[in-house]
Amino acid sequence: MRHVRLGFVVVSIVAGAACGASDSPSEAELIDQRAAEVMPFDLDKTTHTFEKLPTGGAQTVAAIDPDDAEQVALIREHLLAEAESFRRGDYSDPAEIHGMDMPGLDKLRAGHREIRVDYTELDDGAQLVYTTSDYRLVEALHAWFDRQTMDHG
């Protein structure tokens, strides 16, 4: 199981200038900025977990503080909406964060009718479980998970 902590990289322009760094944000910083625009919950107060399974995979988003009712509600709202979008083959939110060239994305869109997406509420957030009997779609899901893990890892 891979755990990925999504978070912001705080950049101080003054410190960056003192170190001779460019004012241009890095690719990781751009991904974090786009993630914050797409996902309504606080990335510093939540974790993402991607678990590859033989028939697909599980994506879990949890509040670091399980008593943080606001974050738990935002996680649930977002993942419920994402489940509905993914069932229609709409993967635009992850593509907006990670780019249209995400590995597996084209196959997931084309084969969305063959992927079951189940939403489950958890005490500290929510989970999406992706299930398919098509090995090519399992591979696409795993590649899609890998890209998200790599970009946020």
C-alpha cells in the first residue's frame, strides 16, 4: 500500500532570491497549486492513499484529525462527486492537476463503462474502489495511480 501526503510547498520569494532561485514555480509546486484549486479540502490536513488491487484499486482520502468534521465533510462531498464523474468517463479533475497525458487516462475514459466505481464513507473521510474484469483497465488504473503517487510523493 502506498501512502501519499498531498500538501503545499511554501515558497518564500525572499528566501528563493537569496539562494539564487528562480521566481518560476517548479512542476511540483504547480501540481500542488492545481490540486488546491480542484480539491476543496485542505491538503495539509488530509492524506491520499492509493492501493493497487488485482481487479483495480482503492483510493482513500482521510482527514489527519478524524475529529475535523469540516475536512471529513469536504472529502466526502468531493469523492462522491468524483465517483459520479468517473462513472461517466469524466476524469477532467485529475487531468487538470496532472495533465492530459496522464498514463492510463485515455483507456479509463474509453473503458469507463467496464469500470465499477464504488463510493464508501469512512469515519475520517471516504474511499473510491475501482473494479474491472478487463486486465487492460486494471493496468490503466495502476498506471493512473502511479502517476498521482509520483506527482505528490
